[in-house]
Amino acid sequence: MKYLDEFSNPELALRLIDQIKAVATRRWSIMEVCGGQTHSIIRHGIDQLLPDTIEMIHGPGCPVCVTPLEVIDKALEIASRPEVIFCSFGDMLRVPGSEKDLFRVKSEGGDVRVVYSPLDALTIARANPDRQVVFFGIGFETTAPANAMTVYQAKRLGIENFSLLVSHVLVPPAISAIMESPTCRVQAFLAAGHVCAVMGTDEYPPLCDKYGIPIVVTGFEPLDILEGIRRTVVQLESGRHELENAYPRAVQDVGNPAAKAMLLDVFDVTDRAWRGIGVIPSSGWRLSHAYREYDAEQRFAVGDIHTEESTVCRSGEVLQGLIKPHECSAFGTLCTPRNPLGATMVSSEGACAAYYLYRRLEVTHA
């Protein structure tokens, strides 16, 4: 199948690996930002095929994983209310809050529904004018345009019983936070192709210059990732720190102008807390003044909910690339996909979930 078979060709993969081995003369640590890239790397054993000098560090690019515990608790509080129909993508239902998850709320009688688009939630709101319908809007820049469009449509159509619980985060400020951490080991980044397909690449060259790091935009198939790694290593070995777009079939420098215009209208940039990392300045979105009436956090007065993270779960260190999942003592014992302590184990893009699914109990190299 086009773009599956072509970008998983083992002969081409081995050729790229040979090229990486030929150019790599020093130890380099490269962070892939996106959780989808992490799963592809672990599933295909890319990290084990690379030379010992190349370490892949798994970044905080899983939107479910970085959603703060207190936002999960706010969602649980809202979803438990009898007048509410709470809508979410399926990957949020098993993410643990302080005491329960959305599946538990549903089993206790809450009207929790899995939808495949935020516009589905708007349709539910129109069909149930006597109920409050809330959509759980999480994610990076990739999912934000659809959520923005839904709020825009709600206002345009005069649908007053719809609101959005917002927890959107932005990639470039996270890169800055990682690079400014005193424990940072990252020397280069693979940027997420789908984020750049929306936002373009303009924000990345200043980061390359400020921190002296190569950033290569890449996709999610094995050959995409290997080509991104190859380009990154070539830059590192030559002492360059530039932005490169290795995913031109999907990413243009300008991004998607229509989506960006919608985001600019509906959202304002704000400080955001990241689970396991803390507050990163100007790293998220909230609804702008013109759409603030659709803010579920304000509508249901849950802004004062605050929580503390588990002391057993080390997902914060995993998200910062400080440890690999198997280095957490709870991994695979106290913490499994069936009984997760943190979002990194239950999310479909979480690093802990990838290590558990593909039985990566310890990291070895070929």
C-alpha cells in the first residue's frame, strides 16, 4: 500500500542505518518530540538498530500524557454531574485521576460518551437542548483547529449548551523548557510532522539559533524517522544547527493558513501546566475573550481543583527524557495498562505503553 509499504522498505531502512553508522563518530542524544514517533521507534526496533553512539530520548509529545492530573480531576467532576453529557476521545477514558477515571464515572451513572470528532459533541448538544454537553479538548497544535472550529460553530449557530474543557499545549515552548533544564541531555530534536503541517516551521529556526541545536521535521513511518535521524546526525557531526524539513510531502513552511487563522480567532496563548514537568510560560491556549462563555472550567466553576502527583509514578521523568520507562520500579508490576499509575502507561502514544506493549523490559542495542 502506498506510503505504508514504500516507507517501511527494509532494504532502504538498512541503507539509511548504514549511512548513519558511517557518519556517526561521537555520542549524540536526539529527542523525538512526538509520542507517535516514539511508538514507531520502539515497534520497529529503530533504536536497537542504531549504532551505540546514538541515543533516542523520548520527549513529552504525548498529549494525553502531559495533561495535568488536576485537569483530569476537573473533567471527572464535570462528567459526574447529572445535567452533563461529557464527550471525549476514547484514549482519555482510562487515564487515572486522583481517585478514578472516566470509565469509573460512566459505570457510576455518568453520561460519558466517546466521539470521533468534537463536531460530534456539537451534534449531541443540538439534539439534547436540555443537557449541558462538554467536550474534553486536549492535545497539541494538531487537534486544536477542529476544537476551535467547534467552538466557532457553536457561537455562530447560537448553541448555548455546549462548552469546551481546554488543555491545549504548544511544542516550541516545551523545547525551550527542555533545553533550559539543568538536567538536559538533548542535543537535537526530531519535530512532529503533523504539528508542523498545521503551524508551519517559522517558530523553529530561532530555537536552533538560541540553543545551538539541529531540529529536523519528520514523519512517523520507519523510513521517515531514519531519514530524520540521518539528517540530524549529519548536522551534529558537522557542527551545524539548522531547521530541516524531511517531511515535505505533508509539511509546508507556512503550515495551514486557514487553520492558523481559526486558532488566532478562538484561542489566546497562556501559561500551561504539563503533567510531570510543571508550568511552562506561554505554552498553551485558552479560549479568547470572544469565546470565553464556552469555557467549561468557568461554566462549572472547577478552577479551584488542585491535586498532587503520585510519588510512586515516575512518568514526569520519562516525559522529560531523564529515564527510560523500564527504569521505573513500578513499571510492569504496580503499573500496567490494565492498572496504570500514570498517563504514560495508558495512552496510545505513551512511552511506558510502548515499552510494555513491545516487551521492552530493558534497552539493548544491536
